[in-house]
Amino acid sequence: MVRPADPEAESTGSDDLAVTHDRLLGGRVALAQPMHGYRAALDPVLLAAAVPLRGGERALELGCGAGAAALCLLARVPEGRVSGLEAQPALVRLARSNAATNDVGDRFEVYAGDLLDPPSDVASGAFDHAFANPPYLAAGTADAPSDPLRAAANVEGAARLPDWISALARATRRGGTVTVIHRADRLPELLSEMGRVAGALVVCPLWPAAGKPAKRVLVQGRVGVGGPATLATGLTLHSDGGFTLEARAILEDVVPLKLR
């Protein structure tokens, strides 16, 4: 859940990028994010909650944006370390600023680069976990928004879903986890791509409300190992006009979303 901390927009200066100052995880995470373009909502919080990072381990987020998911993960696992890769220079600077604001600059390192040609540290295969919230719309299936930041976040560019999954797997050690949140209608493609590089896949539907079809899914697998796929019970987000107790615990109280 995103709560506005400051309704006034302000410029970041060098980029003249208008931002708002918001709060995640019940106020635990301060997030400056673009006023226009992609804005963090439930998805990055739920994604972070599903990454099984433990103290002393390293995780990588591809396409980290302003850092919402990475910051939420570090709020839950303060002994962990997270690296982020982001292609948009303005968002790289914003993510680094958010890391400093939340006093995690020593545990959240943001790289500027393209996942199709990532920095060597990102493609090292040394991370215990890797995760991403790729663009939900396949290239050529929708008109890209006029705002470049929103376009990059919502519609695939040169990097397609197979590229995202391959990059996540290359960055992760054998036995480590890869976790992705995506649209439910792209689940067949997501399972096919994840199955190439990981085993023991778990699919977790995110139900908007009881009796409603899932619009989002979380899929997690272990890199380079076998094992049967599992369909998790899933998480119901809303009930009686508000969040369910289970969803509220994850979105506000830093409770992990355990897929296994």
C-alpha cells in the first residue's frame, strides 16, 4: 500500500523530474517516485515479500526503478544486501537517493545498465536470489504511453520476457531463487521461460477478492535444479471493501509472503 507523505510535487534538480514523497510498508519505507510515469503500488511490495532473502545473503532486482521493491525487501531483512539494475538514468539517481534517505546506502547498490548487456558484477552468477517486475505488456500488443518512464515500465522494449528470465537466471547461483510478478494472462509464457532455467516452480495467484479471477501471479523457481511445479493457495487481497488480514500483514507489517 502506498501512502502519500507529501502531496506536493517537487523537482529533483538535475533532471527536472517531478516527484512525490510516499510511504510503503506502513510508513517504514520512504519513497520518492516520479509524479508522472510508473508509480509503485501493490506489485513491488508483494514481490519483495515473496523473495526468501535471509541475513547475509545477496539479492538482485532487475529494472529496480526508484527502488520500491528493493527497499521493502531490506526493511524486512536488514541483514541482507540488494543490488539493483536500472536502465533509466533519472531512476538510477532517484533509487540511489532513496537508498540514502532510508539509510541503506551501504546495503543497496544501484547499477546503471541494460539487462541485455549488464555490468559484469550483475551477470556474475553470485546472487542468492534475483527478482523482477518486468513490463506487463508484450511488445507490439499495445501502444506505448507517451511518457518514456511509463512506456519503459509497462511495454516491453528490446528486452522481451525471455530476456528478463535469462538475465535473472544468469545472475543467480545454482539453487538460488528467481521470483517474478506478472500478469496472469501471460502465465503460460512465463512458466515456459522459467522452466528452461529453473525447477521446483511455485505459482502463487494474487486474487483481487474471493471468487474473482487472479490478475497477477507470482512465480518462483530454483535455478539449475529439478523438482515438480506447485500451485500455491494464493493470496486474497481484498474483502469487505478493504484489505484482508493476510494482505494487510504483508503490506503494512512486513510479514513475508511464503511461497514454499
